[in-house]
Amino acid sequence: MNESRPVGTIAEIWRYPVKSMRGESLGQAQLRWTGIAGDRQFAFVRSANQARFPWLTGREYSEMVLYRARYANPADPRNSGVGITAPDGQDFDIWDSALARRLGEGAAEPVHAMQLGRGGFDQHPVSVITTTTLRRHSECAGHEIDPRRFRINIVIAEAPGAPPDAAWTGRALTLGDSAAIRVDEPASRCVMVTIDPDTARRDPKVMRTVAQNFDNQVGLYCAPIALGEIAVGDRACLV
């Protein structure tokens, strides 16, 4: 029988209805094969771009992170409409051509919305970080680092004596009563972490801290192996 060791509890759950836009903090969520239900199910595409990565993200247009996306029916994201609130408070439907024009003007190229179904992930469908790792990052930076910079799905408050998350790779992590994920690899970071989630200003010192102190890896990339509901406060166990 596999041995199970408690390593902490779920402190936060996040999903991002539209790739690179502001995330939603959830009290509970469904874990599906595609990740957290509703996560990164929409994106804006750079219409003239035919490369492997055609998405419009904060890399190209920092202000993307200031747009707030939300499901009209949060409990059924698969069938729900999506509303977008711009930084100036103006509301749009995601399919509104005026929104695409506005984003395109900011990015200096035409863009259009797309529903992705399986999710627009750069790597794996679920990302995890521990409060210990977040605290270490702030200590290395010399000031508090907003965890939203890392655009993580699940934040785990580690239990005393739990093994460091670097030792979790290659093992399973159970979440609550039925859900589980496989911890596949450390999460490599890009310039997205330099973007302040409240102002969209870039701070290159954040990237230097990640590169110099964490070998450019913060958090963990994971894949679902057992589906179910997860909630803030659920116990996380390493198998």
C-alpha cells in the first residue's frame, strides 16, 4: 500500500477564465482532466501570428493583467458566458468586437477571442505553490512579493515538518477526499512574473530574484490523476 503523508492544507484556489487576464479566487472548484474547471478556457489570439504561441499575453501587452474576466454562471463555466471589465470600469462581453479592437490597439496588432476547451496552458494544466516558497521568495527579494505574479492555481499552506516542495516531484498529491494530482516538474518562469497585477508596471528585479535564487523555477507543474471537488481548507497529502 502506498504511504500517505499530510503536507498541509489548501490555502487558496485560483482560476483564470481568460489567459493572461486577472484571476478569480475561489472557495471551491472542480478538478477535471483539463485542470481547474473553467481555467484558461478563453484567450485572445494575435490574428496575424502563425507561430506555435499565437496568444496575446502580458508578455506582449502588460495591461492584459488589469482586465478582469468572470463567468456569468461561475458554477458552470463550460456553458457560461464570460464578461470582461476593462481597467477603466467599462464592461464587455468576451465576443464584443469593441473589446478585441481595444486590446488590439494596446498590443499594436489585430486580435480576436477564441474558446479553447482544453485550456490555454503554457505547460501543465495545474500549478501549485507553497506558502513556504512564497515566503522564501519575498525574503530573497527583500520585500513582500505579491503571489498573484505567479498565476498559480493552488496555494498550499505547508504543515510543520513537511518535506520541501522540491522533494514532491514525481509523486502524487491528494487534495481533499477524492481529487489527486501528479507533481511532474518545477515551474519555469518568464517575464510575466515582473508584471505588477495591480498596476501592470514591470519590475525586472523580480525576474532576477527568481533566476539568481531559484534557478528560474518557482512552484510546481502538475497533472490531474483523480477527479473531484477541492476546497480551501482541504488537506493535502503526499503519496
